[in-house]
Amino acid sequence: MSAQFPVSRPRRLRRGPALRRMVAGTRLHPADLILPMFAKEGLTEPAPVASMPGVVQHTRDSLRKAAREAAEAGVGGVILFGIPQVKDARGSAADDPDGVLQVALRDVVAEVGDSIVVMADTCLDEFTDHGHCGILTPSGDVDNDATLERYASIAVAQARAGSQMVAPSGMMDGQVGAIRAALDGAGFGNVPILGYSAKYASAFYGPFRDAAECAPQFGDRSTHQQDPAGPLEEALREVRLDLAEGVDAVMVKPALAYLDVIARFRAEVDVPVAAYQVSGEYAMIEAAAANGWVDRERMITESLVAIKRAGADLILTYWATEVARRL
């Protein structure tokens, strides 16, 4: 038994900032953070995203500059999303060697080298004219297995462009295995896969769809993304399948509404666990701060600490560079 009050006084370890810092159980480090960035084909100036204050769709020049700033701040990685000028039903631009995402990857790798991990979103929704994450059947459903062929081709194209990690986000069954086989067969066996193992059909993605211009033109993504009310065992089944297919790191998306899933992943798996602090989480804090309702800097830090405390080794956040500089 531990001592009781008045002998035991927990406040003793909270008496000053130096003491609190010394005994803090959760610590953020710049290398824990990954910055999502949007590259849009054909821009001559960065285009602000109205629903995400401070976030822009980048030109080639501004993307290189932002990547360099992230690297200089000590950020661990950047993940790139591409927005092409021309979209079609199969997302042809996604694996085009001269497509916007491959050009962006080459630019960023040339700018920062291996001082920061450069990775790519491996999906189709930004590239299809219908806005869905895969190839559609005549009836408008997402064809899982036909989509796997596209993901495999996209991953290889990204690796050839210099991507140091690929991140399939479509939640197709078998996506990790298909990509692993394709990368290995093309001579990219050393390129790791960050699997979106638990990605929920969330209302928190709204602002991202403005930034990536990928809102579905009909229907939604509930047939492949997980139900927010679904059982935790479903998420555990998904991550076990990804592990069996050779995933190198796993992700939970969104983060703050799914801290319980992050905690279970951390307890269950022996690979790094990432969490994506998504656009809706970002926009809520920025909007509240703009109205003077909250202390912006404290809320940003507290939200990231909560995600880290839940068990995330890596955090994708639009505040990565800003927070890394403070740390």
C-alpha cells in the first residue's frame, strides 16, 4: 500500500514547470511528426484552402520550400497528395511517371534528400473523376480486386519517383499484399508500407476533401471504410490482416475520436503505430481559436499529447512544422 494523505501529496511533483517537465510521462519529439502536403498541377501561386486556414495547395516551388522548412525544423516525414488537372474514371494520372504526384516526389526528394522521410498517399480518389477510391463496376460499386491492380501500379510508380514509403489509404481488402508483391517484383523490396489499417468513414474528413478535391460525386465510402460504431474487434482484424500481408507500420485515422483504437493497436502490434490528426480536427481548433474561444497553442499541444499518450509513435498533423519549431 502507498502512503495516504496527508503524507502522500501528488501536488509535490507539480510545483513548478521544471519539475513537471522532468516527470512528464508523455513527450513529443519533432521526429514523431509527419506533415501532409497537397501538390496541385498547373498552379502558379499557392492556393489557400478556405476550410483549413494556414494550409495551401502547393505549386512545385512552394512545395519544395515547405518540405525544406519541415526538414530544417526536424519533422520526421512528409506525405504528399497530388491533384491533377485531368481526371478520369480509372485515375490514369495516379501512376503516370510525369503525373503531378510523381513530379512532386522527385522535386521534394531532390530538395531534402534523405534528411526527412518522403512518402506518398497511394490511392485513387484525388485522381478519379467520380471521387471514389477505386475502379467502379457498371452499377457504381467499388471493385475491390480491380482496384488492387491500380494500387500496385501506383505504388511502383511512386517508388520509381523516389518515394521512401508508400501509404495505401483506400481500405481495400488485400491492398497491402498486392502492393508488397508489386514493389518486391519491381525491385523495390526495401520500400516500406504504412498501412491505413483502421480508417473510419468519418465526418472529420470534410476539409480534406476541399484540399484534395476528392469528394465523391455520388454515394459515400462506407462500403470500404470502417463504421465509426463498429466493434473494436473489426479494427483488430484489419490490422492483423495487414500484418500478415507484410505491412511495416500501421495507422489509425482519425486520431482524437479513436484514441481507444490507437491504444489497442499499440498493445497488440510490434510495428510502429501512426495516427492521423485529420482535417476536421485541425479546422475545429483553428476556427475556435480565430473566434477567440480557446488558447490555440495550448489546444494544439494538448491534442497531440493526447494522441501520443494513447500510444501513437507517429502523428500526421498539419501543424507538424509549427510544432516541431516550438519543440
